[in-house]
Amino acid sequence: MFKKSISILVWNLSTNDGFLRAFLLKNALEKLGYQIEILGFKFGNDLYKAIPKNLKIKVVEGGNYPGFWKSINKLLTYIEGDIVYAIKPQPASFGVALLKKLFTKRPIILDVDDWEMSWHGGDNWSYHPKPRQLIRDLLKPDGALRNPNHPLYIKWIENFVKEANAVTVNTKFLQQRFGGTLVPNGKDIFLFDPAKYNGNTSKIRYGLSEYKILMFPGAPRPYKGLEDVLIALDRINQPQLKLVIVGGSPYDDYDKKLQQCWGRWIVKLPNYPVDIMPDVVAAADIIVVPQRDTLETRAQFPLKITDGMAMAKPVLATKVGDIPEILGETGYLVDPNSPEQIAEQIQLIFQYLDAANERGKKARERCVEKYSIEAMASTLNSVISRL
């Protein structure tokens, strides 16, 4: 049977904000036999560093309005897919997809992997400028409304979600808000296979052989709760324990602030391509996902969880959003904002490390069943077949 081609639109290919989800969807859709292209705008000087070098993508320079309309028109001419799959209800992705549908009648799937308005205060955000401020925001070269990512435009475009032919979402929080089909993030369980790696060898390779490793394989931000882990390490006060942060923050200098306050507990590793990450995660004794309870975190599916699950590592996480359901009985759960509970669980895991590693193996089995690329593909197949 003829398989349609699918164009996946990413609003900003200069960051991981949307690309990682697009890449997972691409891998899942290719397993179903679809031809996939990834397209999007570049709003920074460089493309996101973790984009595989062998991945062919179509990139258009982004920018502010009114010049951004020319960029939109250019991207529209690049879209070749029979179906347009927009990542995030952003003007630069879903907005472009809606225009393509208007001109060509091509069906749209909208993927919502985060609540964009949560970064601006959620439903409480409003824009009521005085006339003079509105004129400045519209007409000044650096006016706020020149920015395609302004929350006013995001709030507007959320009203058009019903115009998508199908909607996929990442978490139950998003499903309750936007409807659609739940398609949790999948992991490449063949790449992230603990049988292919040796933890001790990985520790030596990354200079970690002297330590007991708590690993956070992501970008530090205040709502991700790393301060609670570091306060817990202060309580335990064992020099052998280290928090390894992989990558650092591409957004601000927050990781430097952590280093200034808790540098004795922190080991920083650089960003690594996705095919190297399983070897990095193999060096961990525990994967920590200490999310705080915020608007942002309730909507998120932390990819770090399935990094640890797929690699059969004990996962220590907080009871926020979908995390308890993702882990089931295979992880270690604590309340958010609870350094004392984190400290207790860290000590418990290392005291009974064999039992913790057995729980990690159960986490791997759960990941294979529910959170693999194959599981994503199965659900996506039913979504597309209904278009």
C-alpha cells in the first residue's frame, strides 16, 4: 500500500524546544514506512547542537515581523509532505501548517508536547497595553509584538487547535486541556540497551570512577529541582557522592549559580550526541528527576526518566504530573520540594543497591512495553489511519 509522506514542522531549530519531540516522532513514523522530512526556522546563530549531522533538514532563517512573513512564505514552498505535522501550537509551526492547509487542503496533525503558555503564567496571563505602549510594541524595531513567539500570538493560536485534523499530546495534563491522542515520548530501546554497555568502563571513560553518581542528563533550570538534590547531598555529607549534570543550560547561567553554591557536589559533563548518551547514562548509579510542582512541570514528560528506565537504572523522581504513572512501581518517588526525602531515598538506594538495580531492570521492561519508539509507532498508526 502507498505510504504518504509527512512534513514535520519545528518552530525553532536553534534549540531543543521541539526538535527532540520531532526527532522521536520521525523515528516512530519511519518504522511505519512513511517518508519524513523535518523543517523549521533558525532563530539563533546556530542550529541545536544535538541535531545529528547526518540528518537532512530544511532550515529557513527566522526573525521578527514584518520580515518574518517572507520567511514563512519561503518555508511554505519547502513543505512537500502529504500530511503536515506541526510541533507545538506556535505561530512558527502550527501557524505555518494552518496556512499550508488553507492553500493546499493538506491535513494537519498538531503535536502538543508542552503547555507553551505555562511559561508566561498560564491562564492568568493577559495583554492590556495602553495605546502608547501598543504602538511601541508594534512599531519599534525591538517592539515586543514583533516577536513571533510573543505570548499574545501563542494564546491566539491555541484557539485554532480545533482546526487540526488530529491532535497528539505528550501527557494527560495536555490531553485534558487540548484533547487528542496520548502519545508519550518513546525511547530507542535498542540504542539505550544496558546489555551493550559496561557501567564501570563508562565511569572510567568520563572520569567518574571514584564516585557514586547521581546523574541529571538534561539542562538545569530552577523548576527542575536540582537544588533539592544538592541540599540533600549537604545533609548526607559524603564526599564520594556526586551530582553529574550532562550538558548544562543553553538558556541562562543557572548552572553556574548552582556551581557557585554547591560546586563540591557537582561534576559537569558537556553535551553529547544522542548516540553517545547511553554510554554516558551507563556511568550513573541513580538517575534523578526531582521536578518541582509548577505549571510547567505538570505538563511535561521528562525524557530523562526514560533515559534511566531504558538503561535499567534506579530512577529517583518526584510525584509531579505523569511521573508516578510513567514509573509505576519501578522507581523511587518523593514529594516535590523535599530535600529530606531525597536524602533518605539516596541513602536507602545505596544501602540496598542490588535491590535497586533489580527495580531498574523492571523499569527497563516497563519502558520497552509502554515508552519505546515501537509503542509510539503503534499509537501513531491509529491516529494517521483515521485522517
